[in-house]
Amino acid sequence: MYSDHLTSAPNWCHHEFANVELKDARLENRCKALAVALSTQPSLPINQACEDWTDTKAAYRFFANEKITHERILQPHQQRTIKRMSLHSLVLAVQDTSFLNYTHHPRKQGMGEIGNKQQNQQGIVMHSTLALTSEGMPLGVLDQQIWARPVGEPGKTPAQCRQQPIEEKESYKWLQAFQKTINLSPDNTKVLTICDREADIYEMFALAEEENVHLLVRANFDRVLMDESEHKLWAKVKKAPVAGSVLVHIPKSDTQPKRDAILSVRYTSVTLKPPWRPNKKKLPVITLQAVLAQEENPPDGVEKPIEWLLLTNCLVGSFEDAVQIIKWYRCRWQIEVFHKVLKSGCAIEQCRLETAERLLPFIALKSVIAWRLHWITYINRHEPNKPCTIILATHEWEALYMRIHRTSTLPAEPPTVREAVRWIGQLGGFLGRKGDGEPGVTAIWRGWHRLQDFATTWYLVKEQTYG
């Protein structure tokens, strides 16, 4: 499982970017060196992550070079991701959109409008596809689209939107990412694309049927059915008998604390009536499986009880199948964690590169670094008893042990992943009290930043002492 995840920052960076093609060996070496510098200090800006002014100038020249593009920087990581996908019989490809806000950098060129007109925010839109194992372990960034919305373009009325072909809408990003996933999927790996409500687009289901691939989308629209007895989606699914109940953990959000919820589970087959399209394109009649997970008796204080209506072309013939669909859908949360790591842990919204052309390859590089930080967090939660050498180089765990225990005497065997990650979390402010659980991504990336200072010092001491 871990043979393709090399541990120390220099090793894993050189491995992940080994096949970068920039048509210049010096640029390719600079890319790897930058990956090492930025991954060692992921939250620092370029000038602080680089060791001196010479390296800083070289970094700025690198991102200013016209040969350096988002696609070329991300490509070697995509290749590694596909290789990791090929080791699994089932992979989940989760899509999501995030907005990068650069309003506080008004000199930055190539930005567009984000948010609503009243907010007057400037930035770019990023749509990512993250590959996961069926259990949710992040394998890498499979696709990433970034663009700026036009500035000053008047908004469209609902009627105008209905007249607009899907190819001209921003929501076409879901179809483009889905097609990219289909094109990049390894031959012997089943890939299930998972999306939230914004991807409830009829053409998504049509593409899945045409390409004979798997799709899972949370329903957003109360679609019309071909069923003569019940013409609307929600009504038909709610008439299905309760097949059982399932306990799910709901993570903490901005509006409510974490909690456990008991969801009733219904499932049934539905046949969708094709919607009207302005280009008169005839869409096929599509039969899908619908799974409804509903919190029927929420505890006091819960403003929005859970209600997930999931549409899929996967087989759902039993309660166990329906529960599996719910579990896969819940893995979609991993891409929200990835975007949080990228924006907060890797601080990409603080980047001061002054044009979109320079910013985009920087985002690609930071996306790979964010994936690895995300991976470390996942490994701690799911493989806690493995030796920490699967995530740390020898000098890193030794420096960590000595710093936490205030000793120069090292243990004969390396600590476990759980011990090491909790110590890293302590460096980042994690208190480890009863009930605190495991350190989250915020504490880990803060602790990682501090660890690298200790680890670098210890590495130099070892080199001078032992040669």
C-alpha cells in the first residue's frame, strides 16, 4: 500500500515529480527543488520557504517562465495517481468546487468575480477531482480545472439559463471532469464518480450510460418520472418501505457540533423522463437506483435534519447495498478536507504572484503537497499502529521524539503513526485531552511546520557528527 508513498520530503517530492516534462532539465530540477522547499514549510510564502534570496529569485523566475503551466506541473502527479488507482479494484473519484479569494491582492491580474455582486470579491474558481480508495484513502488529484469568471457580466434570469446550452454553462465543469475521469481510469479498475447536488445534471447520467461507467450523485431536483402511478422523484422514493436504519457520524460544521445520527434507509428503482433542452438534443430515458437516507427523529437543536436522496447506476438490490451507497457518498467529504488543507494549511490565497498565469502552476504544486498532508491525516486515523517511518524520514521522527520527550536518548524502534501524529499535533496546538479524539488537519499542518525546523537542525547535527 505504501510503496508509492516515499516518506521524507526530498524523497517523496523527487519521486512524485520524477516524470515532470518542462522541456528544460534545469526547470525540471528547479520544480523538484521547489516542491521540497514548499512541502517542508507548506504554510509559508515563497520568499520564506526558500532558503535565501538566490533561491527566492529562482522560484519567481520559474513561475514567470511561459513553459511552466498548471497542466505540466500536475501531470506527473496525475500519472502517479493513476498508477496508485491501478492497484485497487474499486476507486472513488469525488468532485467538488472551491473559490479562491484574492480580493485582498487587488494588483493580481486575471482574476474574476466570485461570490455575489454585493460582496464584490475577486478570485478564481477551482474544480478538483480527488481519487480515493473505497475506504476513503486519498490517492491523488486526478483532475483540476481553474478559471476566472468574466468581470462585469450581467447575471442571467432563470429563463435565460434554461435557453443556454449545457456546454456554455459553468456547470459543464462537472461533465468535463467526469469525461476526464473516464479517459484516465485504469483498464482493470472500476471507478465510481461521486458528486454533490450541483452535479444533478441529466447529461451526467446520460454520459454514464453511454460510457458504461458508474456514477453517484445527490439529487437536487424533484425530477419527473416515467412512472404512471407516481410522477415525481421524491414522492416515489418516500413511498418505498423503510429497509432498515444506519448510524452515521456527522462531522462538526460552522453551524453545529459533531454528532451521531440515526438514518432510516429506503431504496427503489426510478425511471427519469428526459428534460427539454434548447438545442433539441434528444436525451435517453434513464433508469437509476434511488437511495434515501433520512433523519426522521433528529435531536433537539438540530436545525437541518439529514436527508440525502442519492441517485446511482450501481446495483442496489438489498439493504446492505443501500448502506454501501451511503458509505461511498460520505467519502465525498474527503475532497472538502483536501480543499481546506490547500487553502488553510498551504495558504494558497496568500500567494502574491501577480498574474493568473504564474499563480496556476503554483496552485498545482501546492495541490500535490496538500494531498500528501491529507494522506498523512488519513493514515493516522486508519493505520495508527504502523511504524511512523511510512510518513516520516528517520531524522524527522528522531527530532520529533527528542523535542516532545526532552531527551537525547532515542528508542530502539520507531514510534507508531498514531504516536508520531499526536506529537506533531501537540506542536500545532492539539491538547490531547480526553474526548479530543485525534488531531485534525489544522493542528497537523501547524505542527508539521514547527517539526521541520527541529528536523532540519537535527539532520545537520547528525551530518556533522556522524558524516
